[in-house]
Amino acid sequence: MRLLHTSDWHLGRSFHRVNMLDAQAAFIGHLVATVRERAVDAVVVSGDVYDRAVPPLAAVELFDDALHRLADLGVPTVMISGNHDSARRLGVGAGLIDRAGIHLRTDPSACAEPVVLADDHGDVAFYGLPYLEPALVKDEFGVAKAGHEAVIGAAMDRVRADLATRARGTRSVVLAHAFVTGGEASDSERDITIGGVAAVPSGVFDGVDYAALGHLHGSQTIAPRVRYSGSPLPYSFSETDHRKSMWLVDLGPDGGIEAERVDCPVPRPLARIRGTLDALLDDADLARHEEAWVEATLTDAVRPDDPMARLCERFPHTLSLVFDPDRAPDDPDVSYAKRLQGRSDQQIAEDFVTHVRGAGPDEEEQAVLRSAFDAVRTDDTLREVAR
């Protein structure tokens, strides 16, 4: 059986100030063409269909168009909700849409109820694990402590239990939206850290033939049977070096995996350039970036006059301007943001405690801080769900 694995469409999202709807529509067209031209048997979409719980109307219309075009091909599609989606909204009408071959899996309690498809070699069971917010689903899965590894592990126990009841030789695919250990993140993903831990080990997916992951925006192979498709389009300059693609996966009669990357159309390349303003305007080697979306980091000791307008004369698609003057590390003018770069909220809070009282927090105090940050993040999630 040939699968096309994609995820993280983020319909309705922009790239800095650029509306990406046309690029997202071009991707949907490319997806449909790939399904038709490469004889795909099933499409799997591993979450973050939308960029937010209440997407703009244009994004909803594009999703509706995608569903109709996929249904017209007669190729089954299995989708799950991600942490950016409203699971309830995305799942509205799932029972009716199911009849058209579009299988929406947004209910955590139904994670062990697979979509069963068949080819010449027997059945393939597709299990959908929508994004599992630990604080919201821990009771459903009967785990004592809310955590990503605990709830995904419990969900996978249900999957393996159901798979054990099926005919011998039944192959299996799991769709999941999670941060798996070994994955490389970008600046585009929303933080899902709970208790200071965001990642789950890849071994949690043992026992299935293929785990089609979503959440991280870079296409990557965690293990031969555990892969991220990545987002089809870039959503931050941290994705400058990404190759945007989907996975074309051939699932053999014995569960063997062969995977090929299918490139996605990208509307414009990304470039990060760095130097003084005069150097960036004069460097002949930068001519290759003149039609790219550009993030420019200026290292001038003194902020130059009208830098954005001057940059746009040469790089008309400059979207981001960063100031990072070249200074000695002990220079008192080194920015606060620079000192905080790469540090988590927890680390920043602990540094503040140390600064105020001269000694860092002990283990109990660290736990209180961690609990506070988890509560704030969970409240934000609940507000998104309620909208």
C-alpha cells in the first residue's frame, strides 16, 4: 500500500506580513496531483490542519476545497487534529464525511478504533492519535500524572491491544502529533512543554509498522518507521535550511517500509544575511538572495539611518530586520534579549530568583515554578478549546 504522509498545513497562517493563502492553495493542488500521478492508495495528515482554533473563513474554504478534491479522487484520507486545531471544530461532521472516504480522527477516546483499509495483501489499520494535551486527557487514559509520555504511552497501549485482536498479518499505521525525542525543532512550533518535558521517546511507537508524525516543521527520520513529514511551507526564518516535502511511503506485504521524499512547491526561497548595512548592500555574493524573502541582521555598532528602506532597494522582499551590534561579551550594552537567547521560561525565572536573593531556587521551589508555567500554558490551551 502506498501512503502519502503530510502534516502541519497551518491553513490561515502568514509568513511575517505575507499572506500565504495562495501558496497554501498551490500546495493543495500539488498534493492532489501527487496523489493522482503517483498512484497513492491513502493520504495521512498528521495534525495542525489549521493554524488556530478559530481559523479565518478563507482558510476554512480552502480546507473544504481540499476535502472535495481528495474525495473526488476516491483515495481515502485519514486526518488527526494537532495542537493548533480545535479538535471539536475540526471533527464536526466527521461521521458524514467518513462516508466520502475522509476520516477525521479528533476524539482521544477513539484512538484504538482504526480506519481499516485493504490492498491485495490484506488489511492495514490506521490509528489516529490526535494531539493529546496531558492535563485534558489524563483521566481518559487513567494516568496518575499528566505528561506527554504517559498519555501517549497509554494511548499506544490501547492501539497495540486492538491490533492484537485483528487477523494475523494485519499491518498498522499510527498518526500522532507530538514532539518525539531526537526531533529537531524550529521557531515555528508552539511550545507543548509539560513539567519541563516536551519530548517522548520514539520507542513509545513500538509494535506498529509506521508512525506518521506531525508537529515539528522539518522533515526528518527519527527511525526508519518513525518519521516527520514537516510543514509543506516555511513559517519562520529558522526553516531557511529546510527542504519542504512529503513522504511517499510504500508499506510492503510484510510491513516493510520504503520511503521517498516528494518536494513541495515553495513560493520563494528564504535567506538569512548578516553584516553591516554597507557590507550587505555592496557584497556581490549576496546577489543570489535578491529575490528571496530575507531576514537581515545588522551588526553596525550604531544603528544606521533608515535601514529597512535602504535594504529593500536591493532586497525588495526583506521581511525581518534584526539589530545585533558586534560587541565584546562583557560590554554593558549587550542587550537583555541577547543574554536570554536560547533560555527557557523556567531558566529565566530561576535566574531572576538567583539575582534577587543571591541564591538559586531549591528543588521544591523549582517544582513550584514549573507548575506555574504548566498552569499558564494549560489555561491558554483551554481558552483556545473554548473559543
